[in-house]
Amino acid sequence: MSVLTAGKGPILIVDDEPDIVDFLTTVLADEGYATEIARDGVEALERIDASTPSLVILDLMMPRMTGMEVLDSLRRKAPTPRPSVIVLSAKSTHHDILEALEKGADDFIAKPFELEDLLLRIRVWLDRIRPVEAAGTVLRVFTIGPFRVLMGDELLLDEEIGDSRARMLIKYLVTHWDQPVDRAQLLYLLWPDLEEKDAEDRLRALLDTLRETLTAVGGEHFVAEEGNSIHLNTQADVWVDAHEFETQVRMAQDAQESGDADIALGLFLAALALYKEDYLRENLYEDWPSDRRERLRELWISSMFRVAAICADRCEYADSVRLMKKVLEIDPYRENAYQALMLYLSRAGRRGEAIQLYRYAERLFAQHLAAQPAPSTRMLYEKILRGEAG
């Protein structure tokens, strides 16, 4: 048994194709992994309840219950610990991949697949699994979707549940993740109209209440104090979706720059699935999260460009078009997105749409920016008019 598999549950193979099951079982056994088998979604859920696998390799098209339905059920039931899920399926359009990731899959590999690619991803996901005993004491903070704070799977705070100032405190400390925050900043943020002594008393009470809440559900001291500063204890077991998003993107960029387009695509899509909306959108009109929000948004946009380029390299222009349209929904004045979308439309045989897009951008820029598209955009437009863009 390898170091990676020691102390971990088995890998559950969920597929109704006997040849695939036999092949994977043999290969994984040779690699030192323990395996179990389920032939459909219903049997898969029974196995997950019974044996607590560390990883599930899940097909989508199966009898009785599909892989998508298995993902829905896992999300509703939220087993503890929750196994990582790699979808391995021939049903692998861009829409299928995004839907699976949004339903909770951690990765997606299309059939037919490269064995070395699958083994690499298995190693990555098994290596990222937290110890079983820590699963219920992970403080999870969601900031690029609807704001939520959970201990394990127990909801502690969201925009409706919990104290509003506790919510603001967590948001501020997460935003200043690696920086101690001066108490005076927090006093002014939370109680701007109070005298310093009264505000300090309330901060002390808030911190005590927050620690009691976390301790009651088995948590650690996630909020630390040093002198006149307060910070989130990053040595504790804290998971933040924005940090996970950044980690996935960095891994994807490294894979892409190494020439591993398939691995890069899976990692990029896993990262994009985390990014449901702009960072702390509920605090859109406050200054303190704006820099962090802008950095994450730019990282999201650059990831969309990279995924669109990978899809275009595979001649999957419809996916590239959808990605660039999504970027323009978020940022309607981003000129390089117009250039990319014009090019992908032209390559997809939708030359008329590419021409109309340029004319739309020309009007938009003139009306709202008092400007014209850049010469490079105009040159691309003229190439498309002549039928030379490709």
C-alpha cells in the first residue's frame, strides 16, 4: 500500500460498463489502491453510506439513477466525510462538465481517457483529502457565492442567520487573511457612532460569543488576538472558497504552461465552478473588500479567456463563444473579449454575427466611452469582412 493510500478509505468505481470496471479495478490494484464497485447510482449511494470511500470515480449515464442524480443526492445528504468525486464519462460537453462541477463533482475526465491522466488526478485528489477526524471541525467560509459560514456541515452564519456584526467581523478578517487587523479599525467598522470604551466592551462581548459558538460545535480558536490586533488563525482548520479558487487557478496555469491542456482544463473548470458571483457581493458598496473583489474578478476573467482558448484549440468554438459572452455580461467594455468573441464566431462559421458584434461594440464605445475600438479590433473586423480571419 502506498503512502498516499495509507489510512484512507477505498476508491469507489461507479460504472455500468463491465470492461471499464474490470480495467480500472485491475489498474488501481496494481497501483496499490483498494477499490469497491457499484453498477449504478442507487448502489453507489449504498456503498458510500456503508464504506466511506475516500474517492468516487463516477460515470454519468447509468441505469436506475444517473451520475448527476448521485451528485444531487450527495449534496442533499452531505455525508461526513464527503468523498472527492471524479466524473469519468463519455457525456462530456462543456455544459455537462460545468453542470457536474456545479453539482459538487471535484473533477471531470472525458471518455476515452488517458490512463496516466486519470492516475495523476486520483493522486491529486487523494492527497487533498482531510483526515476523517478533522472533517467536522473545518470552518468553511463562502465568499464568492452567497455568504455562509459553516462548521463542517452545520450552518453558523449567513446573510439572515446569526449576528450581523459577527458576520461583518468574519468577512473583514477573511478579507485581511494574512494581516493582523488593528482593533481600532474593527471598532470603527462595527460601531462607528460609539465612544471607544463602549465599542471595546461590545467587541469583547462579540469575540466571547463567537468563540463560545465555535467551541459548542467542536471548533478551535479561529479568531486570535495579539496585543492591539486581531486576526484569523490561519493555522487552524479553515477553508475559504476564494482561496481554493486561487489555488485551483494557479495549478491550472502551471499545468497549461507545462503543456498539459487536459489537466489544465479540468482544474480551470473546477475553479470556475467555485466562482458563483463577485466576492462579498452583499457588501458591494463598501470600500474595504473592493481591492480583493477586483483581483478575484480579474483572475476569473483571465481563467475564462484561458479556457476559451483551450476549447478553441480543440475546435470547440461554441464553448469558446459562450465563455466570452459570459465575460461580456460581467464587463461589457472589455475590448479584448470582443476581439476574442469575434474571432471565435468567425471560426465557428458565424461571420455575420462577428460583424454585427463589432458594430455593436463600436456604437457602445461611442455612446458610453466617447471612444472608438482600438486599431487592432478594427483590423480584425476588416479581416472578417474579407473572409480572412481564421
